Amino acid sequence: MDETRQALALEATGKFLTLYRYLRQYGRQMHAEGVSGRKIATLRYLSEAGARTVGQLSTYLCIGDSSTSALIDRLEERGYATRTRSRADHRVVLVDVTPEGRELAERTPLGGIPRLREALRALPEEPLVVISEAMTILVEILEMEDEC
């Protein structure tokens, strides 16, 4: 590998590690607050978007329906979310945020993946395409399965 490519590879790895460390630190901070970043992301999403189905939450969070159901169980136990049957179709269960969940989402510092989601939504299309392509390459390099 020539020196330029080696320097670029080292720089890219350093930036990846910076992101990784940041996300871990935010996760530890949220754990100290007694709530996970994923729970906060769910509460923020429900606060903004309104009631959603388990499937819609799964898609938003990039996790499976069973993991989403378990997450909702924990949010319900703590009084942060509720499940109700849709009036239009009783087979559909909607998840919504409670006033306590909304208050928690509002007072919790914005960071980690929730911050990333908001920042990415604000970007123009061109840099989003570049970022998406770079993430695809990283997923392939690490031989991971793309879950979303």
C-alpha cells in the first residue's frame, strides 16, 4: 500500500474510532440516567410522529419486531409509553408516548444516534448519498449483515 493510501486508511480508521467512542460514551451517560439511547430515540420519535405500530418502530430503530416489543414492554412498565388497539382496524396495535415519556425525551440531552438522526435529516441529498455509500462500504468491509 502506498503512503497516501496508508495515511488515508489510518485517518478513516481514526474517524471511525472517534464515532465509536462517542457512541459508547453517550450510551454510558444514558445508562447512568437509567435509560438507554434506544428508549430515548423511541420516545423522541413517538413525540414527533405520533402513535406508531410496532412494525413502524422496528423499521425506524432498525431492529426486529420481537426486540421492539420487548423495548415497548419496558417503556410501558416505566409509564413512558402505552399500547392501544387502532379504532380503524382492531388487529393493529398502536404505541404512543405518555406525558411522562415526552417529558423524559425533552429533558434528556440529545446525543448518540438520536442526534445523528436529526443531523442527517437536515443535510442536503448529496452528502447523504456520500455518507450512505461510505456506510455501505464499511458494512461490507466488516462482513456484517445490513439489518436495515
